[in-house]
Amino acid sequence: MDSISKKSFHTRSNSLPLRPHPVVDDVDEHLCRLKASAAASSSSSLSQKLGKVQDLHDSIDNLLLLPLTHQALVDNDSVDDLLEGSLELVDLCSMAKDVLSQMKECTHELQFVLRRRRGDDITNDVQKYLNSRKIMKKTIHKALKGMEKSSSKTSDESSDIVTLLKQAEAITYSTIESLLSFMAGPKSASKASRWSMVSKLMQPKRVACKEEGSNTNLVEMVDATLYSIKSHKSNVLQVEDVQNLVRKLDSSVDELEDDLERLYRRLIKNRVSFLNILNH
């Protein structure tokens, strides 16, 4: 998705004026920090990356207020691509928000079942959750496939300001893609891999605490645990452990939802700025 290397980015950046505006430098620095970040593979690292992308778009909002940016956009043939890209980002972010909203609803229902029907057979309720997850994963993977097609579009840029904006668009796409991939998990998982995840939940507390800071995907762990319950292996799991796992997932989803909402508002603001520039 984010196919432009850090090295090539600096090559393009060095073509900026010898004394660029401080806001241009600020956008450049945010982009470099994001490109240097490791690929997000856990909810915590995703939340941190979303925060950095929010900061990037705050800087872009300032960049779009500069006269030199107005001139660069008005005189550049890529402005239509940038405008279309801003709309695609808003739509994509909106779709990701819907996914998180659905996930939160599922985890809330699951917590209610675990709390109220403790000790009873919850196989049917577990299957209901897994069915919802199956539909959600299918939707996400379809969207990710569409993102691959969108990312293949290229255009010639004759302005370094436009280059910065295209870089920001690419890194934002990459971040939302990471979020969606996190929520979807793998397309399919073997019984062995699922059981390996469940076994982590059964480890001694001191070992489990060590795992706490790892990049284990909570979404995958909840799925694996529920598949185990569905397979009538729930007797080896402590209800409290399952409840705690689902509670952690719910908390992570809440945090990601808040981060994504803030990013969505910034993307809307940037798009309005694009439109204002074109209308003047």
C-alpha cells in the first residue's frame, strides 16, 4: 500500500526550496516519523500510529492555508487526483468506523452472555458471534482488495507540495489498511494455530503477564477461544480468563474508535480546505 521508500521520499524532499516554510518542514517531519514506524500489529501500536497520522493531518491543515500551497495546487494537473483521494480517504475512514462499531456491538453482547449465562451452555451464542465475525471479515477483506486496486493509481507530480500531499494520502491509506487487517485477522486459521493461541490463555499468570506486552492480536485470540468453546473444549478454560480477554478487546476497540473518529474529523476538515482552494 505504502510503496514509496523512506530513501526515495528524502530524495523528493530534498528538491524543496533551500529554505522551505516551517509548515512544510513540519509535514515532512511527520511523514518521516510515520515511515520510520514499525508496521502496526497490535491495538496499542495501531492507536499510536493513528495518533501520529492525526498530527500529520493537523499539519496538512496548516499547509493548505499557505498561499504557496494554493498556487501549487491551482497550477498542478494532479489537483483533481488529490481531491478524489481526499474523498476516498473520508469514505474509507467512515467504513472503518462502521467496522469498529459493529465489533463493539458484538463484544458487548458477548460480555453480556458470559456474565449472565455463566455455567450454562453458551454454544449457540458463541456461534452467533462467530457468524457475525465471518460476515465482518468478508466485508473487510473485500474492502482491502479494493484498496489494492486504488493504490495502483499513479500520476505525474510537478510540485513538491503536491508530492507531500500524495505521500500523506499514501501513509493514511496504509494506516487504515493496518487497522482493517487487525480487525479482520487472517482469512483462515488452522485448528493447531487456534489452539496455540488458546494455550497462551491457559499459561501461568506470570507467563501471561509477560505476554501482555506482546503483539498478540486480541481479535484473533477471542476468535480462537470461542472456536475452542464451540468445539466443546471450554472445560479447560476459566470463565474469568475468557471474560478478561473479551473485556480487553472491548477496551481496545473503544480506544481505536475514538482515535479513528478524531482522524475522520481531520480528513473532513482537510477536504473542505481542498474545496475552498479550488473555488477561489
